[in-house]
Amino acid sequence: MLVVVVLSFVLTELPQGVLALASAVDQRIFDNVYVPLGDVWDVLVLINSSANFILYCSMSAQFRATFKRVFSVHSDRGMRVQIDGQLY
């Protein structure tokens, strides 16, 4: 699972990072490449963030159990969140 998460992060963040570095060296790269593609890279990062949650839920039984325990909804008290052993 960690390999998949890291690979998806690198694939979505690396192009934007390379373009940011190249833009720092040459203003024309910023104007001709970064400005038109900036929104595309931002959407890729947002998709990666959403995909990470889905990956964690689908691949980790411990994550699912903790998520259910932390965000369980009880009809008598509403949503209960446990932080450091305290229920809120």
C-alpha cells in the first residue's frame, strides 16, 4: 500500500515541482508552460488526495476499523469523536 501511495504522490507532484524549478530559472517557461498547465497540476493533486483516502480504506483493515470507531454515528448522542481516549 505504501508503494502505491508514494508512487501516486510522486506522479502527481513531480511535474509541478519540476515546472516550478524550471520557472524559477526562466520566466518564459512560467509564462508558456506553467500558467496554461497550472490548473491541470492542481486538479491532479486534488485527485491524488481523494485517491489516497480510497486507497487507505480499500487496503487497510486497521484504517477502516479506526475510521469507523472515530467517526461512528450514534442516534442518541450524534457524532462522537475520540481523541486521546476522550470522547467528544
